[in-house]
Amino acid sequence: MQYTANNLEHHWMPFTGNRDFKNNPRIVVKGEGMYFTDHKGGKIIDGSSGLFCSPLGHGRPEIAEAVYHQLLENDYVPPFQTATPGSFELANRISRITPDPLNHVFFVNSGSESIDTALKICMAFHRARGDGQRTRFVSRERAYHGVNIGGVSISGMVKNRETFSGVMPNIVHMRHTWSEDQLFTRGQPETGAEVADDLARFCETYGGSTIAAVFVEPVAGSTGVLVPPKGYLNKLRKICDEHGILLVFDEVICGFGRMGAPFAAHAFGVTPDIMTMAKALTNASQPMGAVAVRDDIYSTIIDAAPENVIDFFHGYTYSAHPAACAAGIATQKIYEEEGTFEQAANLIDYFHDGLFTLQNLNCVRDIRCFGLMGGVELKSKGAPGALGTQMQKDLFWNGMHAKFTGDVAIMAPPFISEKEHIDSMIDILRQTIEKIE
């Protein structure tokens, strides 16, 4: 293959129909505030905060300057047996907003890595307590927990699993929480909490003492915004406590203000034992993820090893990278100083009102929402997902980026949005849907 400067063929793009894309590329050359600019000069409003990861909008100079100065001062330090000041400052800032007693933070580079790290923490904790027989993990149908092999193993989205046979054993999946009688529910459904009893059944079937942990997204985001019924997360918490099972919240999407509170744990009033996070941690300016754990989980693992011996044989070359820490600190400062989470919470009702103006369009099957995130599910035409794929491309050329999974448009406006931005997003979505009806 001959190389040319602008040849698109050499880049194998992720989660993309490569041949289709390269026949009609949608290339973004600039991001500023609420908007992208495409390679043809078009202006595109960001309706999904990138991939839920840029709630402060794009091109924030405070973050860019922090990264720039950090790279000039100290661009890299091996994270094994050495450290930089920024990692401790960022961990302190995160622990100020995580629910007590989740006050210890392990840094990674992505949401996928945070899940695999959490899996290992669960294993290490039970082993340190003499509970090494706890080797089973519970997740849910339609769950998305990243793309590393551990996350793929516990995920319940079939297309993300079917090509890859080398997944972890001893995984069982509870039912997902959505049902037909919840169509067009605004916020949490009143019914459906009983599906949490699947966990109790697994305890009876396999033995609760064999289950290490339950992994759930408080709101299942990437699968199309599945909101937990009232009481559902509370029941999971209760069953876990009864059987000594760790409850892990995957807050990679939900965390840092998306649910109208610092974390979904706050929004739903249920405290997990472990929380994974990424995306909005650095406003997507640098790759970074993290895992927050209960104080006693940390101390149990640490105290099981002699003081001068490695206590947790896990980590990455770029764990707590100085530039990522600088980006994270700058991002957290903005959240705190500008009251960003409160700004997001104040926009929720207006956003939900806008989404539900689409309810009577013939092509709309369902609308689901919680916090500053909503899913508009379209009635499939042809193969499942074909309509959504075309809609995402149409929306781009009509002036809006939106994340699609299957036939669901997943809207997640940046927290800096004004009401006129929400109006613009809803109008573009409506006009694009109306063209296919």
C-alpha cells in the first residue's frame, strides 16, 4: 500500500464501520466551547459531551495550560516505587467528593482499565481475608463495562462479546432493569425493583460465599440509558451486605456531576464498596481513570503484606501520569470554583422537558432520562441498529454530534450548556427524525 500524507486507510478506527467512514469521512478539526468544527468548515454542537467526557466543553485554556506547564517541568516519572506531587493532590481532591468511606484512589488510564483494576481489587481483598473461594462475579444483561478482557467478560452487550472467546469464567448476569411498561418514564420507574432478586437467586443457586462482587452501572449509559427502578439499588446493597459481597458501581459515565450530584451514589443514596471512574475526571483532555475503594478494603490488602513488600501487584506504565494528574487537578478546580455540578443540576428539568417534546413523533419508541442524560429510542427499520447508524451520520451533517447505541440516541449535554443550546440540540434531533418518518 502506497503511503500518502492524507491517506485515511492506515488508521484502523475503533467502533467504526471503517469502509463506510472512509468513503464519506466525518473529520473534526477543532473543538471550542459547545461546538466542533468539521473538515468542511461546518459547526457541530456537541450533544453528548464527546463520549460523556467533556462536560466543561472543549478547549478549556486552564486545563491546557496546566498540562503544558507540567510537561515542561516534569513530563514522566515511573509510577512504581516513585511518585509525583500531583497524584497525591488529585487523589485528595477526588476523595473530598466521593462518598465516605471511599477515600483511597488508584489511578489508571481509562474506564476500561478501571474495571479490570476493580476486578483485581475484589480478588485481592477476598484473598487477604481468607475468602479465596469467592471467584464468581455478577453483572447484568445489557451492561457495558469497557473493552478490556475483564470488562468484556462481565459486560452484557452481546456484540461486544461474541467475537471474543477468551473471556473470564464464573460470570453470571442478572436481568436488565428496563421493561415495556416503563415506556416514556421520566426519571426512575416506579416498578421493577424486584429484578434485584436475581442476585438473591444466584446466592441460593451458587452460594453467596462464592460471589466476589456485583458490578452495576447505576444508570446503564452506553446501552441506551436504562434508569434503575426505585428501590432497586437499595435491594442490591442489602443482598450484598447479607452475603459479604462487594458492590461495585461503574461510575465511568455517571460520575462527576452527570446525575445531578457528584456521583450517582449520592444521587440514589446508595454507597457502594468500590467505584470506578474516568471520562469527566480530566474533561477528556488527557486519558485517565481511577478506582475509589472503601478505607477497610485498602487497609486489608495493604496490611496483608509485610511493610517493605509490594502489596498489590498491579499498575500501568502511565498510572498517575504527571500530565494527566495536572489535567485532573485543573478540571476538579473548575468544577469546584465554578459550581459546575450545581450548574448541571439546574439544567436537568429543562433538558427533560425538551426531550419529551419528541414523544409524539411516529418514529420514537421510548424516551428515558435521569440527570443530564437521556435516551431517545427509535423504532427499528430493517436490521437493529441500521437506523441509528444512519441517524448519527445525518445528525452530524445537520449540525450535531450525538452518541448512538443501536437505535438509541444518547444525549448528554455539556454542563456549560445554556437553555438555547438545549433548544438547538432538540430541534436538530427533531428535524432529523422527522425526515425519516
